[in-house]
Amino acid sequence: MPEVYKDKEDYLVWIGMTDAVKEGVWKMTGTDKIVAFFDWYTGEPQNESNDPTGQDCAAFYSRGNFKWADINCSSRTAFVACEKSKQN
């Protein structure tokens, strides 16, 4: 497994989403497509006020049964970014 953010039993895996341009409007990086499905962990996204740079990236959260959490985009994580082509 690659080196990822790890705090005891917590693992975060970035899933290619950000709301850095407009808070609360989640988009896929690279395509700017607005995300229409969400699977946030309870209380997320929270954009912690004690994080001066904000929490503008989304990640799978292992302790939260791999539901999503918002994290600081500079956090060291593994990443997954897949996109399926539209079928005609």
C-alpha cells in the first residue's frame, strides 16, 4: 500500500473531488463536472473552521466505513480518480 495519511486506524483516499472554487459545489478535478451523488460520513462535509486553508477535497474515510470526508487538499493521501466514458 502506498504511503498515505495515517492516524492510528484512519486512512484517507482522495477521490478526485473538490469544492475549492465555490464552497459546497463539488466538482471532479480535470473535468469540472458537478458531482450529483454524495456519500458523506455523518457530520461531513464540515470544512473545519480551525483549518486555516480549508477542507476543499473529498476522500474515502476508513474509520467511517469508507464514506466520504472533506479534507485539506494538501493532506498526504493515496488517490483514486476514475471516469467512465458516456455510452451512446
